[in-house]
Amino acid sequence: MKPLDKQIVDIVDKGLEGNGLDENEVLALYRVDPTSREASTIRWAGMQLSQKAANGKAEVHAQIGLNAAPCGNNCKFCSFAVSNGVRTGCYELPKKDVLEYAKIYEDQGANLILMLTTAGYKFQKLIEMVESVREVISPEMPLLVNTADMTLEQTLAVRRAGANGAYHAVRMREGVDTKLPVERRLATIDNIHKAGLHLSTCVEPVGPENTPEELTEATMRCIATDPLTAGVGKRINVPGTEVFDRGMISDVTNALYVAVYRLACGDKMALNCSANSPAIAMSGANLAWAEVGTNPRDTVERTEKGGRGSDIEHCRTVLVNGGWELLDGPSQGWEVEDLSPDVTALAM
């Protein structure tokens, strides 16, 4: 039997120290065949390091999609894109349902709640929703938004409304498969940090066409944004979208990529996403997402009703079957940070 590649073993050993990897080392790991012995070693190491970083605990974060509407940003992978023609009508989740879902999620043991909107959702309505949801969940429960690019004034408004952070990402082939410049996405991430909020992000949506070089660039950029949660998420292909025929990566490949990200970022970050299956969870992904309401990876108005949405119990089962213990109570580390002196006045 052919021995393990010594270069890969040496990189994995360095990664297990928890101090991260350099760009060339990350590239070497992404080039590994997902079905090889070396890949199994990488996945094992990803699990070991994630267990250390999170003290053996995994979490379920819960997403509430607030609206569905054709979007002119035309992300080729998104069911909302006008260019895809998958969705033609507009729909908004009633406020009473949003509040009920938030309360149910907390009662069922979600560790964090996130509200998702399309880019066209009115910002003031989002602020009002954040304020209302904050009133019905406990003060300790982290509350995040996932919305359009935001100015500093808008991220400060999100903070004042009661949010702890935001999900925002520079997607794979941003500016090519989307109409959004990378610079605009990074500017929003900078505004999130300036407002004293925390960042959740990911290397996503990854498809089989994305090269090891692309994955390495995205990983190093993602690490540089200093997120509280991150990882690698595969693209979920929606019928009718422009990228549907490109196919999807397997769970085995996604598991390798999740492990590579963990070794690349080290043990500073506790939560590594996304645990879509036990195979991915046992490779170091300790964050799974439950979803209700609208969903850009679905075509129904409510993803939990005949769509792809996962509930809290399903996510918990995936994580437990992947070898994790579950955190009881709100996710930790999301307390809103102090503002820098130069933006304090804007927050008044």
C-alpha cells in the first residue's frame, strides 16, 4: 500500500497545533483527492481541532426567512434572481409568524436566531422586525441579520435595534456569478465590525467548478475578516437557476473542505459550519442550520412546508450522529462589542 504523502502529513500536523496554515499549505490540502487516505487524515484532524476549539460542543442556529421577491442582484445560484426567472411573485412572512417562529426556536433549544431578507426588503422594516423579535426572545439569545450590503449608519442601526451581528459573505466567483462587487461585500463586513457587531460568514456556495486555487483564495480572505463562525458550504442547486447544470459537490468533498478550513483557521474560532450531514459533522463541522420561512435555496414560500428546510431536531440528530455533544442554552461570545471612538458619535 502506498504510504501517506509526507508533505500532507506534515501540514496536517502543523494544523493540529491550532495556529493556522499559510496559503501554500491550504492549497496543498484543497488539492487532495477527497476519497484518498490523505483526505481521511485531514478529516480526522479537522474533527480533533474543532473538538478542541469548541470543548466538544456543537450548536444549532435557526434561520427565519422574512420575504421572497425577484432580486436584481442576479446571483446565478439564487432562486430570487430575476435572471433565473424561478420566482415571479412577492411574499412576506407575516410579523406574527416571525415572532412565533422566534419564540418556538428558543423553546426548542436553538442556540442563535438569524433573520434573512432579500436585498429589496425595506431596511426600516428590517429594523422594526429586529426590535420586535428582540422583545420576545431572551436578552441572552444572539440575534443576527442576513440582508443586503449595509452602510456604517445601517449597521449601527441594526446594533441599536438589538442585533448582535450579521451574516455576510463574499461568495464564490462574486462579481462573475453575481452582480455584486467583492469590494462592496468587504465594505459591509468592515461596517459590521466598526459597528461593534460580530460576523458570521462562510466560503460559499461551493460547486464542483471551483478550483483549489479559488477555494484557497476564498479561505484566506474569509479568515482575514475575523468571523465568529465560518466554514465551507456547498451550493444547493435549485432547478431553473443558471448554475443548476454545474452539479453539486458530494458530502465527502464538503467534509474534506470543512476540515481544511478548520486546519487553515486554527482553534481561535469555536464554530465551524456547515454540518449538513453526519459525514461533514464528523470532519469538524459543529454548526448546523435550521430553516423556516423563505429560502434562496428553495422555490416554495415556506421552506419548512414541502421544501428543504430542516428543523431543530433534525439538525441535532445530524450533529449527534457526527460525534458531537450539544450546547445547552444561547451561543456564547456574541455580546455586542464596544464602539471605537471615531464611530461612537454616529451611534447616538
